[in-house]
Amino acid sequence: MRRLDSKGMTLIELVMVADVIGILFIVACIEFIGWQTRYKVESQVKDLYSDLMEMRARAMQTNIMHFMRLDATSDTTRKGYTVYRDASTAVDPQGDKIANHMIDTPVRELSQTGLEYMMHWNSGDTTVNITVDERGYVNVQRTVWLVDQEDKRFISGEAQVEGSSGVSDVEVDLDCVVIANTRINMGKLNDAGTTCEQK
């Protein structure tokens, strides 16, 4: 009698290997999408923080008031901000010390539009001016945080929120900026969504 040599793989074994590879590929794609969202959120927070710090440095360096305008009149304007330098005149070369976006000079390199995630802040005002005087002192205390496209806030790594309508399923480490009179810090909105825990 002849003995069969088993030097190959059966069709069932091949299908099983293809299924395992397919499942691993799907899991990797889902993880990649989550990683990409986390990266974009944290990048946008870091850009906002960097622009606030640069605005503050320019105000102190030039001895001219600067301000950032946050506008919530539409979803489009919530996805950006504009930095202005107080317009100087012949009478007052250091500006009139009044934040007026109609006459003051926009600083284009510090302004952002068309951002992916909308911004919210802890005031009922639709428009907020964050003003920095020539000494680097900020006029208001605000917390600015990001929300996803469905207007849901992001969760921290420790949060276990299931089925909550106001919370996204993406875990991030940074999603807010705390602006105080003398300092500006990045942080993470707590699970209740009430305060920004500074990092």
C-alpha cells in the first residue's frame, strides 16, 4: 500500500488562516481610526495652547494688547479662532486698549479656521474675546474644550461610560485649555464634564 505524504495544507486550514488574518486586519483598522482621532484632538489642543502662548509673548514683546476672538454664532465659526493686535494710531502708537475685531489688525499666522473639532467654553456668551495686555495679563478666566462632530465631549482613559448621549467613545489625554489671569495650561475635561484637570 501507498502512504500519503502530508506535505501541504488543506483547504480548511487555508480558510482558517485567511479568517484570522481578516479579523486581525479589522481590529487594526479600528485601532488606527481611534489613534488618528486621538492624535487630531490632542494636536488641535496643542495648537490652541501654542497660539495663546505666542499671543501672550507678542503682547509683552511689542508692548501692545492682543486678543483672541472665539465666535459661536455658527458651527463653522466654532471651528476656528482669530488673533488680533490692537491697532495703533498716530495719537496712541500702542493702540486704544479696546478689543474690536472690526478695526484691530488680524494676526494671520496665529489664527486658525476650518478646524476639525468644535470648541466650547464655560460662558453663555456666543462670542468671547480673550485679551492679553502688554504685561501678559489675561482679562478673563475661561476653559475651552473640544467636542467631536456629534457635539459629544471626549472621555478619559479611566472612564467607563456606556450609552451616554453626551460622551464620545474616543479616549483622549488632552481636550481642553485652562486660561487664567497669569497662566495658560492644557488638560483633560473630567468625567462629569465640569472642570478641566490640568496636566
